[in-house]
Amino acid sequence: MKHPRRALALLTAAALALTGCSSLLEQEYTYITPHNAAPTAEDDPSILRADSYQELVNALVYFISTGTEKGTVRLYMDGEDLDASLDAACLEVDQEDPLGSYAVEYITFSLSSVVTYSEATVNITYRRTKEQVSSIVQATGITAIRSELANAMSAFQPECVLRISYFNEDEEFIQDLARQAYYNAPSSALGMPQLQVYLYPDSGQQRIVEILLTYPDDPAELEQQKEALIRWLQSLSAPFATVSGDECLQQAAQAIVSAGSYDPEGDSGVCALMNQGSANSEGIALTMAALCQHLGLSFRVVEGTLNGRSHFWNMVQTSSGWRHLDLTDTQSGPYDPRTDQQMTQLGYHWDTNLMPVSGQQEETSH
């Protein structure tokens, strides 16, 4: 006799991941690919075998990892209520595994008895495509999450889906990292996208985080703007393309200041200086960062305050270490690198946890 059951299903990532690494921002990441942790039947490799409750869970995990819509499991679990075990296995996967919560709509199963075993036919209905599942990236640590978000924004992708371990944060935390990622990709900073963040499941240290991004313009139009910006940066840097180090930084700063003017009420996008000849502090800091990125120079965009008002500037890597550089300060000239202490004395404040340390001790260590 068959007993249909319906339950939500999830996938446990540990059995499914292949690891990899990238030098970009020292990130570590893993692309999720299927791996069969469940034994197969001796006479038919397409049928899975379960001799215990855990192997039954592994079989459900494998079906989901491979995008299987209909699969069969032979159960050799003597002395157990198989119908209850199937229900419990689906519930365990549902409550504890992130991928199932993200990818699966529901599971139904039917159970039948054979001479020496029972056979479960499992039907899985998905709400995600195989392409969406295969594009999930496992991110280890804050740097990796921020880097993947920056990559998505650089390509104007509509979504970024990450599997994160040891994650006890919330949607606001992801929003903050996305804002940091935006400033880490200045050549694509054509307007902060709006984010919708969803966590699967609702709790637990292993989660899948789905980030949906809505940009201020059509991605094709943004790509054209980005290409125009890159051409402009190439033209801007052509006169000092052969210099390096501090001299290159000084020439870059001078080029940005000469390209337009600071307007506190101006636009904040990276293209503002190019298109309008003026920008506010955010726009100027982004443009300087984009030029540094183009030249291969280390940079940061600093979001803070100046005398209590919102203000942006840059940090750059000099021969004396990291230094602050505010190109809106016309009184001190276009190139006036400063330490943390000097900036604080002038009324600047920022989150020091997000930025490199800049101090006098660095000058003696280089």
C-alpha cells in the first residue's frame, strides 16, 4: 500500500561543496556542485540505497543537489516505522538545510513494500532553476561576502546568492556590506542599487543569502556609461602613464582636481565630474578611486563626517603607508596626504574599523 506525504525540503551543503580561492580581496569561495554521498543499489546505480535514517537524509540531499525531480530510494531499515522516518527526514532537511529552503517548493513521496526491502518514490518540485542553484557561491568571512557583492555590482547583476557559514547576522548586516562593496567597485558606482535581502532558513549558522539588486538605470545603459568612464579615465591618465608610486598619486590627484570643481550640492555618481564638470564629495572621492583602480593603485573610499556633516574622501597607499586624501580641500592643494591624527585634528571622523591605520609609526617602517 502507498502512503503519499508532502513536506518542504532542504539541502545540506557539507556533502555538496568543492572549494576554491581567489586572490581578489583575499576571499575564499566555493562553488556548490553535486556529490553523491548516498550509496546506490547494487543492480541499478540510478536507485539509491538507505540502510539507516542518516543515509535516507543523505539520499534526499543528493536528489536536491542534482536537481532530480523523481528519484527512488530502497530502504533496508529493519524495525523502523518507514513512513514516519520519511516524514521525519523531509522535516529535518526542511528545518536545517539552507539550499532546500532556497530551492525546493515541496516534496511528495510514496512507499511500497518489496520482498526484502521497501521502496520510496520521491517527487520534488523546485522553485529555482538548476542555473540558479549552480551559481550559488559559498563565502567564508566578511571579506569574501563583500567581494562577491562588489563583483555582482561591477557586472550590474540582478542577483547575488551566497552560502555563508557561521552566519549569525541579519538583513541589515548584508545591506551594510553591500554599501561597502559599492565603494570598493568605483568604476561601476553609477548609483547605489536598491537591495532586497532574503535568508534561508530563518535561523542557523549555515544560511543561503539571496540579494536582489535593482539599479537606477537599465544594466545595458549602465554598461555604456561604465565604458565611457573608462575611456575618460584612460585619457585623463595618459600624460602620466609612465610614472609610478607617490608621483603617480600626485599626478592623479591633480588630474581629478583639474577635471572639474567641488560642489557640495552636486551629484554623487562616479560620472558626475566627467559629465557635469562638478560633483559633491562622494562623486569626487569615487572618481579618484576609479582613477586609482585604473592605474593599479591601492585606494579606499572613506565615508565619514567633517565638522559634523556627511563627507567623503579617499585613503591611498603611499611610500609612507596609508594616508588620507581629501580633494575637496582646495586650501591645502590637490595633494596633501594626512595621517589619522592630522585628520582628526581637522574635524574628520570615520569608522576606523573599516579603514587601514595611518600613523607616524609607518613612516619609520618603510
